[in-house]
Amino acid sequence: MLVHQILKNKADDGVVTVPRGTPVSEVTKILAKRQIGTVVISDDGSLAEGILSERDIVRELAKTGASCLNKPAETYMTSQLVTAARNDSADHVLTKMTEGRFRHMPVVEEGKLVGLITLGDVVKARLSELAMEKEALEGMIMGH
């Protein structure tokens, strides 16, 4: 399965972005309200400049305390983004996520943000593929 197929199957294909200067406290409210694990940092909504996850915030809270909530989002964002392209395979994305130990990956085409896929999205897609392969093999064995 390819990334563009995974994006098509998502219930919500929108990407939540916030500008660089957004206070981390505001980011936490957005994460909680939308029940999501990450936001993409983008001043214009189409260029992915970084990514900030709930894990990033929790780690910083543990290190520096609540004062980090007053800092701008770019202070703690990951700026060396690992991105996917629409034609990347689910296996390729899963490998990148596993090796990088992250759960969210922006999808970029021609420099523009076109989606966001999660580890859960990729696992769901792979399980669906495996179920279809299993059914096809069972059909072949049974002579159907």
C-alpha cells in the first residue's frame, strides 16, 4: 500500500499546523481539544518547518518544569523533519518511523505539506493488506 492510499482512507485528512511563535501552552490545548499527538509547525500552513509532539512537550516539562509552556513552539520542535512522499510504500514509512522512533510523519509533495500519517495509520494499512493476502491465498488453496 502507498502513502496516498493511506491518506485517502483516513477519516480526517487535515493537518493541524501552528505558526512558530505559538506558545507551547496553546499547543497543548490544541492537542487535547483535537485529541491528536502532534502539530506541524508552519507559518504559512503549507511549508512544514518542524513538528512538535506531546512527547516532546512532556520531556521538556520533566527537564525544565512548567516554564517551558510559555516558550514558543519552535523552541522544542524537531526541525530536521523526516517526511514521506505520496508514492512511498507503507513498509518504507514503517521502517523510517521505527528507526527514527517517532509516530508521526508529514507527507510532502513538491515542498508543500499534503498530509500527515501516523504509525497507527500505517499499521492499520498493513493489517488490511495482510488480511487481503490471506483471503487470496485461502481462495487459491480452496480452489475458488
